[in-house]
Amino acid sequence: MKTRVKRIVQVGPFIWAVILILIAGGVGYWLCAQRTREASLADAASIPSLDYLIGPDSFSKIKNARNRLQGLCTQLRLQVETRRFLAEHLLAGRPAGLRRPSKLQADDAIRDLELGVQEFEGTEEESSCAQDLFSELKRAGRFDRCVEVYLKALYEHPTHPFVARFAKDAMAVARCAGREEEVLAGLRHLSAIPLNFEGKNAVEAIVAERERGTELTQVVDRRLTAIQ
């Protein structure tokens, strides 16, 4: 019995040493992971300066003004995207039940993009901001305003890539807002434009698919009416 106790006493310090090593290793790994995560977030938060986004001046004042507009628009979009990226990473560190996006953060992003749309009105940059605004509004469940943003872009900048690229999403959002016919009418108008532009085939396909569905519904309704 004394021998067994003696062995336990001898082994005890070794066990405690192993436990302390494991704890120290775990803490060290956690601190290293935290520093790596913080460094990654800091890198993500560093938005390029406007001068970097604009690039060197040219001899053309028109080109310089154009580059400045593009740089300002890109900077705004990067700021909004970066804030959302950082917010998502902060949420990822919370318990599952608390990982809900902040309404305030969504409101800030929507407000900034709304201002961007106004400031760049009448330019290509307006549609670029409108594209991000559409996505933010959709994510926030503000479908009615989402439809308004899309229809404005459709009728004022019909050949901008945003309009055709988001046509399917716009139809889905419009369905939720009860305004599907408005968007469909706009897409019909768009598909009738006698110009080739990026995404025109996709728009025509959406319109044709909807027309086939409408015709099928009408046929079924007529047959049901005849039976009655």
C-alpha cells in the first residue's frame, strides 16, 4: 500500500506538468488564432485611398473627371462591403442564437447606397450603386423599395449589366411585393429594344418562360370553364 502511494506521489507532478503544458499550448493557440483573425480583419478594413483608386492623371480633363467618378463610386461600395464583412466576422464569434445581423447596420448600408444613387444620378455609377442597393434591400426584406430601385434602373439605364443580370431576382422580389406584372412589363420593354446588349438573351428567356406559363394557365382556365 505504501509502495502504491509512493508511486502515485512520484507520478503526480508529471501529470500536473502535462496538464499545464496542454493548457499553455491551448492558450497559446487561441491567442495566435486571435492575433491572426485580428490581423485579417485589420487588412480587410483598410480601404485603398481615393488617389489609388483613381490612378495617375492623364492629359484629358474629361478622362480625369470620369476616373474620379469611378473612384468615388468604388470607394463607397468598398466601404459598405467592408463594414458588412467585419460585421459578419464579429457575428461568427457569437453563440449561434445571437448571430442575427443588426438592423442598424443594414439601415446604415442602405442609407449610404441611397445617397450614392442620388449623388451619381445620370451616370453609370448610379446603376453600380443601385445594384448594391438592390442586394441590401433584398437582404433586409424591403421588397417594395427593391422593386422601385430595379424599375428605375431598367427604364433609365436599360442596357446596364445590372438590369439583365438581376432580372430573375427582380421577378422573385416583385412576386413577394405583389408587383410582378410591373417588372414583367419592364422586361418586355427591355427585350423589345432593337440592340444587342449583355444579358439580353437571358431577359428574353425570362419573358418567354413567363408568357408560356400565362398561356398554359389560360388554356387550363378555359377547359375548366367548359367543363363547368
